[in-house]
Amino acid sequence: YITATDSAHPNASEILTVATEYNSKGLKTKETHYTEDSGKIEYTTETKYDDNGNALETHSVYPATNYESTEKNTYDKDKHLIATDWSRTDGISGRHEYKYDSRDKMIRWDWFEKGKFVISRLYYYNYDKEGRPIESVCKETKNNKDTSTDCHEKYAYDSITGLESGKIVFIENDVP
């Protein structure tokens, strides 16, 4: 679990802010968030997995407002997440759909709400000669027109191990 100390608390002791449970495969099955001021449950999220470790269903409960949400995921034969169907107790429901390139990088995320298209996020990658991503940009679009550039990242790799050694994330004002 993660704790935080609140010096303004009358007893100035550790206050539990997050409690996390894992299954025998080390996958997070339950996470409970507590408010730092009172220690009451803010929300709880539980996740069920398939035999491959893919999250099949996630259910969140916010006791103070009686609000709940559920997400159900669908995967393709290559274990890519291809769709998330979601619903909330406020009556809103929707679907997210995902598409990937030949290198297994997500290149498109579509958001539908109440059966209607809302927005897409498109991801563009530049690769080095070893096939590793060296730069990525994502843009939100409605009706195939860019509305904003949301993220821009550059990646660095260790020359000996070839493993990713760093990532630069540009803030919105720095995005070309």
C-alpha cells in the first residue's frame, strides 16, 4: 500500500491513501483509494483478467456519490486491445476502438458515445533503422480534420543494451 502523512491530522499519523491487491500472477485485482483528510473510501476499482493476463472487465465504485462505471475489453488473436465497451450509472455508455500498425503500436483510437462518433486520436511514429520508435506524435481529430496535437515524445536508447534509456515529453506549447 501507499501511505501519506498528514501533519494537520489531529493524531499526525500515517494515513492510508491507496490499498492495492494482486492475484497470484502479480496482476492488480483491486485498488481502493482513500481520502487523505478523513480516510474514507473515495473509490474502488476491481479488474478481472483472462488466462493471458488481459484485463477483461474493470468495475469502479464511488460510494459517496453512488456512481459506478464498468469497462469490458475485447482482444484480437495477437492480444491487442481492439475495443472497450463502457457504461456508467448516469446512463452514459460508449465504446473505444483501437487500431495498430505492423509493429504493434497503436495508431488510432476512436471514441463513440451513445452510438455516435465523438473523436479520434491518431498516433504517428518515426522509427530508427532497428525498427524502434524514435518519435511519436498524437493528434485529436473530428471528421478527419486535426483539432489539436496532444502529445509529442522522442525516445532515446542505450547504445550498448539497445533498451530505451529515456523519453522526452514535450508540453503543448513545444509541439510543432
